[in-house]
Amino acid sequence: MKALLLITSILFTSLLKAEDGYRLWLRYDKIKNPVMLAQYRNLINSIVVTGTSQTINIARQELLNGLKGLLNKKIPEANAVKNNSIFVNKKPAGQYESPAINYEQLGNEGFAISSMKGRLKDVIFITANTDIGVLYGVFYFLRLIQTQQPINNLNIVSVPKLKLRLLNHWDNLNRTVERGYAGFSIWNWHTLPDYIDQRYIDYARTNASTGINGTVLTNVNANATILTKPYLEKVKALADLFRPYGIKVYLTARFSAPIEIGKLRSADPLNDTVQQWWKEKAKEIYSIIPDFGGFLVKANSEGQPGPQDYKRTHADGANMLADAVAPFNGIIMWRAFVYNPESMDRFKQAYEEFHPLDGMFRKNVLVQAKNGPIDFQPREPFSPLFGAMPQTPLMMEFQLTQEYLGQGTHLVYEATLFKEVLNADTYAKGKGSTVTKVIDGNLDNHELSGMAGVSNIGNDINWCGHPFAQANWYTLGRLSWDPGLSSEQIADEWIKQTFTNDKKTVAVIKNMMLNSREALVNYMTPIGLTHIMYNGHHYGPMPWGNTLNRPDWNPVYYHKADSAGIGFDRTQKGTNAVAQYAAEVQNQFNDINKCPDKYLLWFHHVSWEHKMQSGRTLWNELCYKYYTGVDSVRSFIKQWNSLEKNIDEDRFKQVKQLLTIQLKDAIWWRNACLLYFQTFSKMPIPPDYEQPDKTLEYYKNIKILFAPGN
Amino acid sequence: MKALLLITSILFTSLLKAEDGYRLWLRYDKIKNPVMLAQYRNLINSIVVTGTSQTINIARQELLNGLKGLLNKKIPEANAVKNNSIFVNKKPAGQYESPAINYEQLGNEGFAISSMKGRLKDVIFITANTDIGVLYGVFYFLRLIQTQQPINNLNIVSVPKLKLRLLNHWDNLNRTVERGYAGFSIWNWHTLPDYIDQRYIDYARTNASTGINGTVLTNVNANATILTKPYLEKVKALADLFRPYGIKVYLTARFSAPIEIGKLRSADPLNDTVQQWWKEKAKEIYSIIPDFGGFLVKANSEGQPGPQDYKRTHADGANMLADAVAPFNGIIMWRAFVYNPESMDRFKQAYEEFHPLDGMFRKNVLVQAKNGPIDFQPREPFSPLFGAMPQTPLMMEFQLTQEYLGQGTHLVYEATLFKEVLNADTYAKGKGSTVTKVIDGNLDNHELSGMAGVSNIGNDINWCGHPFAQANWYTLGRLSWDPGLSSEQIADEWIKQTFTNDKKTVAVIKNMMLNSREALVNYMTPIGLTHIMYNGHHYGPMPWGNTLNRPDWNPVYYHKADSAGIGFDRTQKGTNAVAQYAAEVQNQFNDINKCPDKYLLWFHHVSWEHKMQSGRTLWNELCYKYYTGVDSVRSFIKQWNSLEKNIDEDRFKQVKQLLTIQLKDAIWWRNACLLYFQTFSKMPIPPDYEQPDKTLEYYKNIKILFAPGN
């Protein structure tokens, strides 16, 4: 009956122009606040854009269309700067008096936006050294208006802190997306290169609006076919489309491609013929796509081929590819995500394999490491590789797609997760050696630097499935431009552009977003629990999982619960993984009394009776956290429902329904995990909590068939 | 460079409200013709809708929204009928004087629309016996306005000719779609039943607008999981949504489900335990979905399990299921699409297996036959089953998704194909025993009747991939309501609702549509060639295909080209497949001099020098047809380009790009086929034709990897 009521109320909104989410954060709807609208209309009378390149034309059109929408008034383009002009110009302002702009500091991608002083009144000058800098400036300026910021007395200089700001698509050539929860791949390889889907252009434009400047089109579990001529022609079509938006195209290189498509008998990186094959392949690629970015490689990991198949090192493999693309200024991003079944502690393996190779990589190689030592869990300590390879540029790999974060149905704003890692202090060169300083190249003076986000984009109408998942795409763009931005700031911008500038609504949504990841940690993996999801698809809890041949694919490997306690002893008395960190960090994580609660079970096997900082026993704290997680979701539901009148019906209903699933899942997680861990602790769930209404057996019997993203 | 020019011109249309095709034919944009607009505005001042059921509320809202959009004016709802009211009422008009409406003839789904005569001026009365009839009437009325028909002096009575008007989704539970070319499945099983995608509702509404009243949600290559409790709960959510739109839900039944999910050791239809299992399963389904439609079954075909696994007949299998659903008024649609490798002639097998079973099926069984004897080819003679099973209701299975018709990239309007079959005369009861009369139940007095279309719907924004593919969905709805409608009429309606009422534009598009299927036949399989596509994915030509173990999966099996000639001898001297037709048809097809050219190679192995009706030799005719097909596509391109100013930019560009692919493909087909057949005929392609610029080897080496829809 509920469903029926729902029907009649959402019936008629859609075909008559729904809020379908396709426009993302570039909506440019008329400003509702009449005071602000009047101000902007007064301040902007014309635009003057100089230049005729494709990129400048894009900037011009964006400005025209954006202002037309936001101000609900056509702003004319003029030939000469007048009072109240927006002046967009890739050079110093010339005859118009301007504040001194230090062009040198703007570099190749930065821009400045200045309110000019002098003869003319209220002229806003958007400038840069490059066309793409101009485009970024225009997007920034439009964002100011979309978020209703003042535009008088502007004196903005913005320069990206990271050189490579990339999406990593785990998209297969058959259009399935590994860990994708938003439909099929947006890349329709079958109809490329002849058919250009409007989405390709909207994708590029959306990325440019946040500063994303590269995209790896294909899955790291790679298929060599993408490197064949017919597919390179398809890639070229995309590269041509993306170029004016400042976006370079990258591909994943399957290490065994010389065998699979080159008909060689080996892929040994020290073999001349193999090296030659890659050199010729690179030459071919660059003859088709002259500004091709380079390769991303997953090697000797989870069944992927790699240099170790020939008893060579990751450096041997990476360098061979690096030499192939170097003549064309290409780069190699070599992933550090490796682990094998023999390792005592999966935590340690990336470090063990890569740390000794520091200094052995070519200049055009970056090692791309996931934020934590395991695998995109709701919470991980920072990967010990950060700070441990000073001679190698380390690239950050975040995961936007919510593989372990509730997938397509949970509202999780990831900026807080990313910031926690970026702000972590590695102590590599003493206090203040944050992960940010490692990856932006400042700590060790690297020129190459980068951040990648594993894409959450699919062919769903709203691109990302969950309406709030769009925020994570936005976050990747903004944080890779400036890792110093706060989660609050990014959320604020996104909400205002995506939903509304209404203060109360912004505050409520921001509160939900900022607390969403901690809520998820609490109902999934509190106090440093990790990787207790279902095998394979990773949706839902399976802490009892113990049936796979590889121990490190079983949840029990990660929590090690027994009658004595729970947690993975990685102290000096255990696997000594802590030794991979700098002394200051090591000392903290190694000492059960200093280790922060949130990482406790990452590093210690802790007695059920252990007294936590809260004064509760570990068991009671575990219960407390799981129940708190569920309560948070209940609170999100209440908060969201309070916005019914402030949000369009389509997206209001969509999120409301998804929150209901999230609550159901959170309770599932809480009950399944506590009932299971209780078989070891033998302790009761405190009686003031609502008790699980299902048995452990019930939860063990839940099977998710046809889970998405596999 | 071309690509680049394209970019800048299509850049900015999209995010600022694109013509993305989502609204299908229910756009309700303001009428552009000022004269017509004024007329409608004068004639419609208020609406009066009586009733409060969900279906009536849908009708009310549709009418309000539709008129608001079309007339760009809010038409108020009134309590009492006045001059210029639209009066929507499920009963006789009562106090308002009306022309006599024969309610009996309207049945359960028909409706009447009448301009009332009497005291009040210009009242239009929409009425029916049922709520759904009313809704159909409202959609019909709105279509009159969308297509700018006069609405004075209306006296319309419309009653569906077929009882079952169904979409068959070949959608898998993992959201891939077998033979789907428009993205993922729209059914997101993972988030059902809790998350209701707006698309589900828009889907139902769109179907109701054409009279489609049922949908089979799952692939005929079935997975038994759909019959388990958790999935039935998901199905129920859809059934609840669809019910007010008059749409029943059906599922495919995997014949071995009793083994796979019932843990029985057999699925033998004569086994008591198996029968009991299905009875209980049916009971369970109907307890969840009281108006569940029934099952569609593919059995003993292409590897699917079936009754023959137990040496039982199709009737045994169908009847077991029929008995299970009969207490709940469910039906079984049992597919006649069967063939096995032992058969001398695949053409004959469906008839051989099913004809002897006529009269042995339960009353609630329909045998669902594809339109032709083989498999949805560009052209087939009608299946000899039509007319040959007078005691069994035969349901027509058409394929909307373009498996063999250029898939996602060719513009093919299928109504002409469907009508060719429907109009074919089986002579089963003498002249005039058309296929239409067989399937509508008139010829043999069946109460059950139906038409199914294999869905072309996916999660692409525009639903069907190619903008023109929407027309085929529309066609299924309209033709299953009234098989007597002409292709012209349906195209006319669809174009006016989907693109424009502009006369020239309608004429040009209609011309393209009406000629599109014949063009495709010409460049793919002229003169009765068939099934010479690539194995497996069926995209592109592979007449040389000869490598599969099953002869009937190899193209050479179908064309039998040799030095003497080409074609499959199905005459009395050959496999005698012609004997499956009534004498009149048989005599025609059997005689090389009477057999229509278009079916010639279906029935005869014909000498390369054979004189065709045109006076050309067979070889020259073959060349002529292939070249004509390509020329037609060139002509479509010219025609389409002439409409640049009359079509919105988005769809204009989209179709333009697709036509370019279609031309490329048509040339590929022509050259590959003629070069290959030339190796047998040893005859030249007449010199006045442009000669193939590639070799046969070149074409043989083309490999389509990752083709969609597999």
C-alpha cells in the first residue's frame, strides 16, 4: 500500500521534465534570492572574451550560457571592455588598468580573477597563461555566482597543487564496469569512433569544471585489445573530444599484451624484442594520439600478469614501459596494490615489494598507491608507502565508487575519508610531513604529482546512481586541485550548485554529508575492523567468511576474533607491520594505550574486556558503535524528511528511498556482526539497546545473487 | 577535424536541457501551429473526470498535464459539465445528452470518444466500461491533439483486437540484456523492491499510452532464481506499480526450476512431485501477486531444458504448467522456436514438432511462434505454423530489438515487416485466411489471442538507443491493439508525436521510415537470402561462415551457394518444406516461376544465369539489389540532411551520425557478400557500379570484438 501511495505521488513529475540529475553541478538555474539576483544583474552587463581557440570558444559559451541561466537574462558579448564587463583574456589586460597579476605564478593551468581598478567601473578580469587556465577561471567564476558569493573586490589566484588529476575508469570493453553501481560504461566502444554520444562531451565539460585533467578509460584488470589499431581509433575520437577541455587520455596496459596481441612468446621486460614491441606500440599510439597521457598498470596483482612472471621487479616492468613512452613525454602510473597468499600479513606487502625499489624507477614513472594498506575500506590508516619512497613520486589512488561503502545505495560523502588520509602525518621528514606533502611533491621535491579517483560514473541518467555519489566525483576534482580544501567547503559548494542556496537546507545536507562516512564506519567496521564484507561482491556483512582457499580473501583473516579478543596484532609482538611507519607513527600505533580507538583493531588483538578511552569495555564499545551507526542513519532520515519542501520532488523521493535501504542495511550489518562476534565474546548486547530480532543463522543464510559491479 | 567541428557545434546544447529522447512520444510540447492551437483552446475550457481509483487519477493527471503542455494553458478541472468540457466518465453520460454508446461492444478495454449533441455545446465525452478503458481513451484523445487532428464531431469507438499485447524482455538478472542495444536492463533487481526508479513508472505509462497490457520481465533463456521468494518480492513491487496502468506482469519459467531451486531430482512433467512443486510455486506466486499473468517458456531450444529431456512432448510440459496456474486464471505462452542439429532443414522443425500437438494443449496455453520459420531475419515468409494449428491459439512473436536488423545503429522501421506477415494469406480456410485472422482468434474462434514484441528497451537515456527504434516499440503497441492499422498511419502518428507536425518534415521522415526495411533487406539479404550474419553477435556479414560444429549455425547452410547457383531448395524436389503450407501457398512457393522474387532463395537453388522478373540474370539482380540498398541509405542521408532546420539539434546530429554508420555498414555488407558470392558465380559486378575497394580477404578478417547484446 505504501508503494501505491508512492506511485500516485511520483507519477507525473518525470516525463514533463524531471530533476533527473543529468545536469550534475552545472545547472545554472535562475538565482532564487532576489537581492543577489539584482546585485549580479547590476554588476554584469557584458562579456568580452578574446581568442578563438576551441578551448576559448568553450569558455565563451560556458560564460554566456551560465550567465543567461543564472541571471535569467541574456548578457551580450561586446567587442570592447566597458563598465560592468566580464573581461576574459589570456594576456595582461593591456590598455585597461588592472592590478598587477603575477603571471609566472599561474603556471600552465592556474588563473586569476580580479576586480580591476581604474578608469572603468566594476570590470572583472579573468586571465591565465593558457587557454585551459582561462576555461578553469570561467568555471570558477560561474561557481562564485552559483554559490552566491560576492563578486566585487575579487582578487583570486588559483593554481593546482597536483599535476595529474585523474579519473580511473574500471570499465571493461564489453561495457560492464568492475565495481560500478551506476549502470553500464559510458564508453560505447561498439559505436565509437563514428558515433559521438553527447555524454562524452558533457563528461569532459563536467570534469573541466572541477579541474580534472586526465582520464584512464579502461579497467586496471586490463584487456590488451584496447591497444589494437581499431580500438586506438576509438580512443582517438575520445581524445579529440576531450582535448579542448584540457583532458588527456590514458589507457591501462596489460603486461602480457606483447603475447596476446603482439604474438611474441614472452613479455619479459628485459627481453629486447619485448622492449622493442612496446616502443613500437607507443610510437603507433602517439602517431594516432599525439598527446596521449600514458599507461596505468596493475601487474602481479590478483592474477594480472607482470614482470615477476619473469623474475623481474616492478621497476623493471615500469621502466620498460617508461622508456617506450618517454620520447613522447608519456608517463607510467604503476600501481602498488599487490599482495599474495604467501604473505603473513597482507598489510605489509606493498611496502615490502616497493620500498626496496625506491630510486630505481625512471623519471616518468609514478607509483600509484591506494590510500590505505589494504583495499579502500571504510577506514584505514594511511599506507606506510607514503613517506617511505622519497625518491619516487607517489600518486594517490582514492576510490570514488563505493565498493566497500554501501555501493549504489548508501549516502556516503567521501571527502572526510580522503582528508583524514591527506592530513595524516607520516613524520617522514619530521612533524608536518603530511601525506598531502608527500603526494604534492613538496616533501621530496618531485615535479610529477597526482591524485586519481576510481570512477563512480556509469550510464545511469544521473551519472553516478545515488544522487549524493555525484559529490564524490566533484570532491576528486576539487581535492586534486587543492588538497588543502576542507570537506566542509567542498560540501558547501556542491550542495549549493546541486540543490539549493537555501541556508537551512544547505546546513542540514552538509551535516548529513559530513557525518555520513563516520556513520558507515560505525555500522560496518568500527574500532578498526576491516574487510568483513561478503566475498566477491562486497555487499553486506560476512564476518564469518572462512571458506576460500586464500586466507587473505576470508574475513576471519582480518578480524581474528577468538575467545580472548578481536583484532589483528600488527605490533612488534605480532607481524610488526607497524615497523613500516616512521618512529613517531610506529610508537603510537604499537602501543595499545596510545593507538587511537579508530585504528585499534587494525594493530592490536584486544581483549573483550579491554577498557576503551570511553571507559566502556571493548565489547560494549563495539555494541555502542554499531548501534550509534544505525542511529545516525535514522537521524539522516529525519533530517532529510525535514527538507521535503525545500528539495525537488524527484530527488527528494529518490534519496528518501535510498536512505530506507541504507537503514535496513545498517541494521543488517549491526545485527549480523554483533551476533557473530558474540559467539566469541560470550557477552550480552546491553539490554538498553533494541535486541536483534533475527538469529545469526538467518544472517548467515542471506545470499546476494547478481550483485552489481562484478 | 570533422569530429572537432562537430564538437563545437554540439557542445552546449545538452546540459541546458537537451532533447534527450527520454519523453518518447508523450512530449506534450506546445502546439506550434497557431490556428490549431487557437481552435483547441476554444474547444476546451474545462475537464470533468469522475471516479477516484488509481487508474482514473492517472487518467485525470494525464489529461491535465497533457492539455497544459499542448495548449500551454492550464485547463481547470470542474465539478459539472459545461460547454466546452472534456467529460471523462466510466458510465453513460447520464443527465447530459449523448449519442447512444454501445457499451457492450466496448468490452473490458475498449473506449468511446464522442462529441455530445444536445443542450451543451462542444462537450467531448470519453467513456468506457472500465477504468483502464477510460485511461486508454484519454491517451487516444491526447494523441488526437498531439497529431493535430480535428476534435469536433468525434465519434470514435476503439476496442483492442488482441487480448494479450505484450513486451518480452530478454533481460538477465545481472542486468545485461540478451540482444539488447540500448544499455543495461531497466530492471535494477539489486535495489528492488525498496527503490522505485522513476523509469518503472514512465515505462508503464508509456506502454499504457499505446495499449500494451503485459510485460514478461525476464529472458526466455531463463534463470530459476526469479521464481524464489526474494525475487518474487521484487517482481511484486513492479506488478504493484504497473497494475493501475492495466499492465500485468509475466515471468519466464525455467523448466528445470524444480531441480535448481526446488531440490527435486527431476523436472519430468508427468512426475507427480514435479507437478505438485509447480502447483505450490504457482500458489506462492499468486499469494504475492494476485493478478500475475503467467509464464513464457522456451523449452528444448538452444540448450534450454524442457519436457523432451524426459521423452515428453511440448504439450506435456505446457499442460503441467497450465494446470498449475489455471486455478488463478494464469496462462502459459509456450514458444515454438525449436530446432535441433539433426534436422535436415531447420525451416521445418517448429512445424514438425508442434503441428502434431494441435488440440493437445490446455485451454490456457498459447503457442507463441516467431513470425517466420527461422529467426527474425530481415525478411522471412510467414511461419507455416500460422493456419496449421486451428485448435490452438497461436500468439505472434515479433522482435523489436534489431538483432538481425543493424542492431543499435541502423534506422529500421519494422511496421512494414510486421504488416507483411500479418497480411500474408495462409489459405488455411480458403482465401483471406490471413495471419492476422489466425492470431486474432477469428479464423478458429479462439478466445485467447496475443502479440508479443521482444523488447528493445534499455537504460539508455532515450530508452531504445537509436532515436528511431522508439517507433518500433510504439508500433508493437498500436499493431497489437489493431493489426489492421497501416504502417503509414502508425509512422504518421509516431513522427507527429515524437518530432513535429510540420508537413514537409513528416513526409520526409515517413518516406525514410517506410522504405527503411526494404533498404536493409537489399543491402543485407536480398532475393530471399537469409542468416548470413556473423555467428554469435550477428552484426555484419559473414556469408563464408562454415566453422561451427552445428551446420545450422553456419551461414553456408542457409545460402548453399555453389558454382551452379545459390539458394536453399525447399521445393518438393528438395526438403519439401513447402508442403507445410496450404496448397495455394505451396504451389506458389514451389514453382520457381511463381515464387515471388523476394522469397526466391528461401525456396529454390537458383542458377546464376536464371532470368528474374526484372529481366536480369540472378547474379545481376543480386548486384542490383545490393547496390540499391546502399543507394537507399545514401538517399536517407540526403533526406535527413534536408531536415536540419526542422529538427532539434540533438536528435538531428544523433541520427545523422548513425546514418553514417549505417552507410558504412551497408557498403561493408554489399562488398563482402558480392565478393564472396562472386567466388561461385565467377561473374563480374557490372562495370557501371562502383567496384569494391577492398578484397574479400579484407572483409573476412574483420572481427567485431565485444559486440553488444551477447
